[in-house]
Amino acid sequence: MNRRRNESRTPATIFFALILAATIAAAGGVLHAFYKNRQVQVSREIDAIDGRVEQCRLDIRTTEMRMDLLLNRFAIRKQIEENGTSLRPMYSTAGPRALVEEIDAATLTRHSVASAVP
């Protein structure tokens, strides 16, 4: 159909504005998807780091438990007896002090305090 000459034409700026608005809306949608995806990735990284922190805490507790077992004086005494060394237990003030041997470090030519040879 032919248009009447007295009807006004739609200016080109309206079409330009519509195309610009559609482009801005599409770019906003793409950026929203990009930022949402990045947010999910960061959330996953935080969860992975939290898991590693918990694993490290568990390892620390396990190591402390093993250290306590190794530093248990009864376990050390039993291990010394099993090794067959000549070491003897040193008693507190109630026990005999004759078993304790005092060594003067100034008179020794070596710089070590303990010696394997009596």
C-alpha cells in the first residue's frame, strides 16, 4: 500500500535508538551470565579451599596425636628396654641418687656431654 504524503515518516534516530537499546540489553544479558558464572567459580574455589583447610587441621590433629604417643614416657621406657641399652631410669628425689653420674664438661676434651663409653 502506498503511504499518504501528508503522513509523517518515522525518523531514523528512532530506529537507531531501538537498535542501540537492543544492543545494550543483549550486552547486559551476556555480562550478567558472565558475572554469574564467575561467581559460581569463585564459590567453588572457596569450597575447595575450605576443604583443604579442614584437611590440614585434621592432619595437624593427627600429627599431634602421634607426637603424644611417641613422647609418652611409658612408651619411651618400653622402647629403651626393647633396644637393650644400658640406660637406666632416673628416679625422682625419693629414688637412689647413686645411679646418677655427674660429668664436669670443663674437664672433658670433647665437647659432647654424654658418652657411649663408660
